[in-house]
Amino acid sequence: MLDHTDIPAVMADMGAAARAAATKLAFASAERKHAALISAADTVWRRRAEIIDANGKDLAFGREKGLSPAMMDRLMLDEDRIRGIVDGLRAVAEQADPVGQVMDEWEQPSGLHIQRVRTPLGVVGVIYESRPNVTADAGALCLKSGNAVILRGGSESFHSSSALHACLVQGLRDAGLPEDAIQLVPTRDRAAVSEMLTMTGMIDVIVPRGGKGLVGLVQREARVPVFAHLEGIVHIYIDKAADPETVLKVVLNAKTRRTGICGAAECLLIHEEVAMTIGRGVIRALIDAGVEVRADAALSGIEGTVQATAEDWGREYLDMIIAARTVPDLDAAMDHIRQFGSGHTDCILTEDSAAAERFLTELDSAILMHNASTQFADGGEFGMGAEIGIATGKMHARGPVGATQLTSFKYRVTGQGTVRA
């Protein structure tokens, strides 16, 4: 590797190596990719004490930087979370290999036989912040889909990401696959991000995974195509036909299980007919759980709430804070979501199947849920093994981006000396 202070040269070197590795990965067998992922999982578990030690350095760095409790939670690794990483690597390994899958095929009157076949994108660049598990998730999904990847982790997770990356490289080595298939940018220098965003000849797509500042920067400055969502402004609408027990269980989980993830609920919309019954009950439960509830005028009389301001609608807190307001009906709830939502994940709680169907049909968020916690907005929970991120765009990948969405396709056309009239 070149001198790490010469960032353009470092990134050009990594890009060339990734492109060469991608050429080999494009036709690597499913068995070798599976073997690499299983070996990586075994190595992560075997080296878990080393990974936790490395994570301790990152936690100390995060405390010095004054990271919020939610961000520190994102950063922290313990044995249970490492077990989750291992399970994720194994789950991706066991997924069907998407490369070479025949998506469609047909015969033309001319005599041509045509197949549409999945093919890797090539080289993926992943830019992420404090969550070190993204190193394993992104590396695994790119490998499974036949793509080389350049990972640029956040400065906060530098040591943890390096330790996990070493395990992925060991897996590649054990399976006889090119070690440059999964590379980690070896510097905290932010200039590396700027370089990645302009590497049009070497990187095929950029996936940013982090807060509004990071994603906004990438979307503004990237010359490489981007899979991204800007924010996770997640709404839950409590309909007049909602079941009180379901509301209590789902809302508390959606808000408090992990506040720092993009699927955490950020705004409650409560039908005015149940505002002082179901609504009051769930707001009191949130306050008792330590959540600050920023309520509109209709709900502000509930003891313990804080008066909401105009800035609280359309805001991603990533903290123990939630906005709450009443709406007169389902249409008003959907109008609010269209105005203030981010197209990420939105949920309706109701026993009225017609209302649920309208919500799921008429809204256009990437993920729409009925009577389920928004914390399920995750590729692993969708059966993808893991996710590289959640995309809210509509041109290619949308929702949790797993291995299948990291592919494109090509046409294989076969004739028998067939010529065009």
C-alpha cells in the first residue's frame, strides 16, 4: 500500500485493485464464496476478544469526541453483538447466490432464445459512520453478489472496523479468492471520502450509511451513482380502530428498542377519536420509559409532555424523543406523512383491514407496515441475511439493499446462424 498521506494515490491504488478483483469475482463459484463467508464467520468468533479490545479503543475515542448515548450505542460491540455479526455472515452465506440467476427467458419469432441473467455491479463503495457491524454486513453482501467493495468506515469505528476487516480478508484467503475483493480505507482522513465520490472509472455505485450530514454530502458531491436515503423520519399512525394492547407493545418497541437506528419511530399520528384513550395511554407509557414526548396542542394537556414546535414535524431525533399529534382521519395522517416523511418506513396500527389496505397502497414509502414494529426495517429481518443499507430511491435498489439488489443484469442471446431480415 502507498504512503497513507497521499490520499489520491492510495485511493487510485485501491480502485485499481478492486477493479481487478471484481473481474475474478464475477465468475467465482457459489461454493468458494460460501466458504469465504463461513471462514470469515469462524474467524470473527475466534478473534472476538481482540475485536472487543479494538472496540474499547473506539469507545474511548467516542467519549472524547462527546458522542451522544445513541451514537455510543451504535458503536459498541460486546459478545452478544459479535454473535449477531457471526450469525449475519452465516445467514448471508446460506442465501441463494444471485449471480447467474435467470430472471426471465423467452423465444422470439426470429429464432433467438433470450435470457435476462443477474450479473454483479462491479465495484461498490460503502461510506459509513459509527456502526462497525456495517464492515461485516457490507463486505459479506458484496462478496455474495460477486462485487468487490471499498469500505470507508467512520473515524469513530476505525479500530473495530479494522479488526473485522481482517477477519473478512482471512475468509477470502482461506477460500482462494482475491484478498482485494474487500478493502478497508486505511486512514481516517476525510479526503478519502471526496476521492471515492469522484472515482467514476473504478467505483460503480456508492452506498452511504449514516446521518443526514453524511448522506447529504454524498448526494450533493458524488459523480458516481448513489443508493441512499437521507433520513429515517419514521411515522406510526394510530387509527381509531387500533387495538390498545397492540399499540402499546408496538410503539414502545418501535421507539425505545434502539433509538439510534433508522427504523426507530420519530412521530406518532393519533386519530382524534382515540387521543384521550389509546393515545393518552401510550404517551404515558412512553414518558414512563424515559421518552420525551413533544405533543401538539390537543395532546399537550397530558401530564409530562413537552409542547411541540413546527420544527418537530419531519425531524429525525435518533434519541429518546418522539413527536406526537392528532389527526382527524386516515387521509390527514397520510397527508402529514407525504409532507414530512422521508420515504423510509411508515406504519399503521389498526384492526380495520380496509384502512390498512389504503395505507399500504396509497403511500409510497420504501417500507410500509401494518401492526408491526418499525424496528423490523432491516435486511436481516427481511430474510436477506443482512443489509448494506436502506435505499429510498426508485431507479434500482429500494428498501433494505441485500445481495440481490447489488446486481444488475445482462442479456444472453442464442441463435442458430440466425440473421435479421
